[in-house]
Amino acid sequence: MKTRLQGAAVEVDRIRSRLLAWYARTARDLPWRRSKNPYRVWVSEIMLQQTQVDRVKEYFARFLAAFPDVESLAAAREDSVLRLWEGLGYYRRARQLHAAARALVAEHGGRFPRTAEGLRALPGIGRYTANAIASIAFDAAEPIVEANSRRVLARLAGYGRPLDGPAGDEPAGDLPDRLVARRLVPRTAPGRFNQALMDLGAIVCTPARPRCSACPLAGCCAALRARRVDAIPAKAVPRTVKKIRETAVVLRHGDRVLVERRGPGAWWEGLWDFPCAVGGARGQPQGKKLGVVRYTVTQHAVARTVRVRRVVRRGAATVARRWVTVAGLADLAMTAPGRRIARLLKKPAAIC
């Protein structure tokens, strides 16, 4: 499929100059853009995967205050990293961030590889993140293609098919990524160009009601010329949401409650939660109903009934099981529903 941006008559220079001029006037003031430090760029890019910018701002400041450099992150306990990450979701990102920090210190003396290829050898750094660090921190002419920039590129190229590749670190290796983005990214200030493209998608070339009259690239846009901006890119077929019912039983002994660490392969791997089973906890008395906690995870809508029950004895603590006070739950890195149950336990109705 041939597009305007693949042809010999592409107005690449005009796209670059107009976009960079627009960015000079309108660039968002984001805390991670105030420095080209590769550590700050890396942390922000990992946090921004599948997470809104405004939400990341708060977490980024707290995370950098606790772990100001790669050495401090590498020296931290994983529990401490997960606790600071709590609420951002997709906790595999935090574990890989921690693992990559340790690899950087152990294998690279705390210095980041300066090429996208070298960066991709680190845990949790795929093509998108490697290109982001390389272009922003080291001025490498690598494209950054995430949700916002992919949409801009698709409209510029008149690419009408769904952009239905993975939504995280590895965008689909399709036209808006390899053919268009790589052709457009300049050798001078590639990081600024990439960030300008992302800003354009975030505040002008939006999924719904794009402000084409305010777009610096309107004269270069194939979708606008064809009057198909609302139809490009085509919407992917929505996935079916599976409904699940769970029961969590909070076991109390004196002033302590039992929590369990989620194992490998489970949702929220490595985080703490209350004993839980799909359906009900069969064969055991379930105790007093405390409420229902609802949450969604990867196309699953879950309703978790919460019950609390006193026990006469408490089993021995293990690596994966602890008895902690209700107040002590605040110090643990917990799953999202687990944290909500912890809040329920502070209410008078939880006393049984």
C-alpha cells in the first residue's frame, strides 16, 4: 500500500519545521522533560506506558524523591519499589525497572547504553522505550511511536486500517511505525521532534473531535484532504469482557489479619492480598459479609465479596503468608482490591 509519506515527493522538511515551530510555542511543561538525564527519561517512559500523563506526574515526583538515581533504585528492596508503584498498575513494569537498574549497576557501572540496540538488552526495555531513551537523552535518530503519535502518523499517511497492535511497549511493526516514523524523524533534535509528535496527538490530533483548524500539519494530512479524519485510524473490534465473582475471607486473630503474596503468573504478581477464591470459599465458614469490591483487569470485570472471620489459632508465617496488624497493612505493597479491603477493615462494621 503506497502512501503520500512513502513517495518521493514527501514534504518531510515542511512537516518537521512546522511541527517543531508549533512545539516551541506550545510544549507541555512535564517534569521529566526538564532534563535529558537518561534515568529520568527511562523512569517516565516506563510509567507512561498505558497510564495517563496527569497520573504519572504525581508518581514520578515521589519515585524520584525516593530513588533519585539508578544506584539508589538498584539498592532498594523490591517491596519498597512496588509500594511506591502501588496505584499505577501493571506491576510487571516496576519489577522490570528494578531488575534493569540492578543490571545497569552490575554490568554497566550505572551508565546507560547510548544506543537503542544496547538499551534493548536490559530487562523490560523494548523497542519503544529504547528509542525514547536513545532519542531524548542521547540524540539518536530513532522514532518514538506510542498511542498518540501513531494516530498522528496514521492520519498523515491516510492509513485507514485499525492500529490494533499491542498497546504497550511494542507497537505493531506496521506502516505508521517503521515506514512513516523512521522517515520523518530528523537527525537534529530527534527527541524534541518525537515529543512534539506525541504532544500533537495528545492535545490536537485527538481520537475524537480533533482540532484540525489548530493543527500545524493540516496542509500535509491525507486524512483531512480525504475528509476521513474521524474514520482514521479505523477502530479495532472491542474485546469481550468476562465477568468473574470472587470471595475474599479476611481471617482475624486478635489485632492481626492474614495476607498472602501473589505468586508467579498471577495478577499483581509479588503484591500482597487477602486469601481469595473464585466463587466462594467452599467447605469453610465464610464469616460476616463486609462488602463487595469491584475491579477490572485485562478484559475481566470482577466482583469480590469480602467477608471477615475470627480464628482461634493462626498458622506460622512464611515467605508468602504474614499476619499483620490492620495499621501495618499500610506498609505493604498491596493489590488494588486488597488495598480497598484494607480500608474497609478500618470501619466499625469490620469488627466481629
